[in-house]
Amino acid sequence: MNKRDTEPAGALVSLFMDLARIASPTGNEREIMDHLTTRLRGLGLEVEESAPLEDRPSAAGNIFCRLKANAPGTAIMFSAHVDTVASQEGALPQPVLENGTIRSGSPAVLGADDKVAVAAMVYTLEQVIKKQVRHAGLELLLTVGEESGLRGAKALPSGQIKASCGFCMDGTGPVGRIVTRSPSQKTVRAVFRGKAAHAGVEPERGRNAIAAAARAVAEMKLGRIDADTTANIGIIRGGEAVNVVPGRCQIEGEARSHDDEKLESQVAAMLDAISFAAAAASVDVELAAVDEFRGFNIGPGHPAYDLALLALEDIGLEPVPVSSGGGSDVNIFNLMGIPSVNLSAGMENVHTPDEYIAVESLNQCHRLLMEIIRKAARQ
Ligand SMILES: [Zn+2]
């Protein structure tokens, strides 16, 4: 193990605990962003905040700051999201440290996803400044709205990031995992419009929108389509009363694939099933297929991948490239032309009250980030 960065865990742990105590469910990131802005300004950094995603006092925008290079090499970006999934009404986060593990001591989610990365990145930046570590340019982007469709990352002003590659730290499981591959995703929506009628008196005059939607779903191949592709219908809404032939029914689903051609053909098959079922039931249908995010595939030869791999090896952790089925801010950065990988932050059971992070994982996150910075600077 690299001994250079063996820091006392205390400062990083307290930073994480401080952040975890500030509730920041999506759309309510004002307080945590103010806290972080004050901390970063205290380091002498200029902090830019972009426009909030919502027009209300508890909302905030992404914050961004840059450290000017003091060495040649590859300029890099670190990014993490500050928003968390919502907790049970009224539950306030109370992080508890016990036996080397930090958990939530209340019904609120801990918010390790993604405050572990926020804490590790801010702490690492502080250490770089205090110890005058050589680096080739370092940008920090903390996003809002990740949990509600990557909205903060999508609102990133073009040209803000100058770095040639990026590192998010929003993966689950042991530190060492590198998400190098993620699928593209499309959402499919359909509204069937039939004709309402009294179900007992004159059903002949009705055209049943629920029956049409049900037939459409039955005609679709769903679940795991092949090694690269999955599909799901997750929402069906329609009907008002048992004695009314329903005139309206809406379905919503998604398809994901690591192969864009396979994604297109799966979505086309779902839309065909919808059109076929609507025509067969003589109901009208409105259809939409919307791009949610684009996939990426970052392997050997990409600076983000190579730097992460070398840094992991140097701190004594085994690099484990993994393929993800989900989307994160990384998908957006890659789409914007900032080749980025998603590193695991060591958090477990995310999005549940049982979420936890081991202090050792938190320290590993810091050591990994510090080593990436060192590797990106040419000696
Ligand atoms: Zn996350």
C-alpha cells in the first residue's frame, strides 16, 4: 500500500458526517450547497453556481471550481452528486459511527450515495492545496438533481469543463470497481384513447382502452431481451369505476441496451405492439419514445480508464472493470465529450435505510483520488 496518503481518518469522517447530517433530497440542495460553497471559498477557490433547476428557495444549482495546474500532464475533473433520494416524511439524517462503519441512526437514508464521494473529493482538494501537491489542473463539479433523471448534469453549461477526462465516484460495492460501460436508455409512453360507456347498460358503445393497453403489453417481449438489452413496462394507469368501460389508459416503460441498434429495434418492437393493439381494438393511441441517456464504453487507452487502473494498483487495490445497467451523471459527461469513468465509492444498500459506508472505504476513496491526481501530473 502507498504510505504517502495514510491520513488520520478523523477529518474525512467528520466531513462526511457533517454532510450526511444536512438533508438534501433532490430539489432541496440549497443548504448543503451553501455549506460546501463556504468550505471551498475558505480554501481561496472561486466557486461558480449555475441556475437552480427549480424556482424555489430550497433548490440550488450545480457548483463548480477549478484549481490551476502547477505541473504538466492531463487536466482532470472530479464529479459527484449532492442530492439523495427522499426519506420518510419528517425523518432527519443522523449518521452514527460504530465499529468502523457509518450508518443512519434514524429512518432517514444516510445519503452515502453520493456524499461519500463529495466528502472524499472536497477533502482531497483541501489536501492538494495544503500540501501543495503537483497536479496538472483539477476541476470539481458537484451536481444537483442526479436522482431525478440526471437533471443537474444535463443542465451543465457547455464549455464549463476544460479537463480532458473525468471521474465520478457514484458506484456501489467495494472500492476498486470501475464502471467502464453503461447502456443507452429510452422511455416509451403510450396513451390509449377509446370510448367510455356504461359497462352494464350499453357496453357495445364503448371501446375499452385498458383492454387495448393490456393486449399491447402482452404482445411485447419484456425482461432480459439478450446479453446487452433489457425492457420493461413499469406503469399502467387507467379506469375510474368498475361499471364504466374505460376510455383512457396510459402505459410507460423503458428499454436499455449497450448496443444502440438493438435498443432501436427493441423500442420499435414495443411501439409496433402498441400500434397493433390499438388498431385491433379500434382505439386511438398517442406514442412517444424519448432518449433518457446515451451509453458509453470507456476501456484501455482512454486516459480516465488508464489513470484509474494505475492509481488503484498503486494503492494496493485490485481494479475490477464492471458493466453497469444503470445511468448516472457519467453518461451525460461522456455524451458531452468529456470521457469519464464511474468509480465505486464503497457504499452499500444505497437508497434504503440500511445504507452504510465503512470508514476504511471512505479512506480508500481519498487515497484513490489523490493517486489519480498524482498519476495525471507528468513527473
Ligand atoms: Zn448516486
